[in-house]
Amino acid sequence: MKAHEFVVCVDNHGYEVSLEMRKLYEIVTDVDAEKHGQIRVIDESGEHYLYPATAFNRISLPDSIIDRIFMAHT
């Protein structure tokens, strides 16, 4: 399992305050939620919440990009 996994928001209908279209979000692994068609995402509040998995597309980022993302937050 990867240390950091990301999705991009492709549908924020009903979640406009919490999610921005085309924005990159980090996910928190939640196998139980995924069994129910949901995904746990760190949203605009900085907390992680469940959203419909259909609102996102998973993406792969090179390690060099992930390193730069987290270096910016230290």
C-alpha cells in the first residue's frame, strides 16, 4: 500500500462547500467505506470525511511530486 494516495474531484454536486472541482485530494484508506461505494477524503476543512467514490478519479503521482507536496507543508 502506498503511503499517500490521491484523487481528483470530478463531481462536487451537493458538496460544493467541502470539495472543489478538479482539485487534488489525499485519501485515507478505509476498506469498509470502499465496500459501500464511498471514499474517505481529506477535504477543504482539513479533516477526513466520506464521500461517494463516483465523485473522484484516482490518480498516480510520481514520488518526486508527492515529496514536493509534503515539503510545502513543513
